[in-house]
Amino acid sequence: MQEISRTTTIFRAIQGQCPRCEQTTLFKSKYLLNTHCSHCHLPIEKEDGWSLGAIPLNYAITCVFWVLPLAVLFLIGILSISTTLIVAGSGCLVIPIATYRFSKKLWLGIYYAVLPHELEFIYKK
């Protein structure tokens, strides 16, 4: 089997493709991952709790790209405390839902980039 670079693994996953063969979509519905690739049988959703790494990624995205800029706007005096809290709170409810798929794809790419030997696993029914 041909060696796949870590960067390629992450980019394939972010694009919604299988990190090994780039032949299939990762999701079977809007929020539900396939259990494995239909082409090369690479496990995508391994076991319960496996994809919990997507949660801190989603949290980091929300904090860095939403809460932090709002905090800076508050600190330099552009936003009031009440406006900041309302906008930050509403964004903290909406952004994780909006970035859910991206976080799952990024986590899958990071997982297989960090553990590239798992790309060699052959799924057997």
C-alpha cells in the first residue's frame, strides 16, 4: 500500500473524503457519520466515544473565532457588557451546531494523521 502523507490525510478528511482512498463521503446524513468507507472499508466511526476529540476542536473554534474577538471588542470599548454577553452567548449556542461537521472531519483527519498505521487496517465483516 502506498504511503499517504499526514497533510494529505487531514486535507482529504476536511474535504469530506475517506483519508485512505478519497472515494466516498464521510457522512450518511447531515449529522451522522458512516461506520466505514464503502470503497476501502476504512473505519470512520469506530466505537462509542471514539470521536469525542471533535468536541474540544469545536470548543476551540468557538472560543478563538467568536468569543475572543467579542472580548477584545468589549475590552477596547466598542461593545457594552450586555451586548457582548448576549452576542457571545447566542453564538456559543449556534456556532458549535454550525461547525459540527467540520469538527468531526477535522478530528478524523487528525486521528489518522497521528496514527497513520491505522490507515493500513483492513475492515473485515
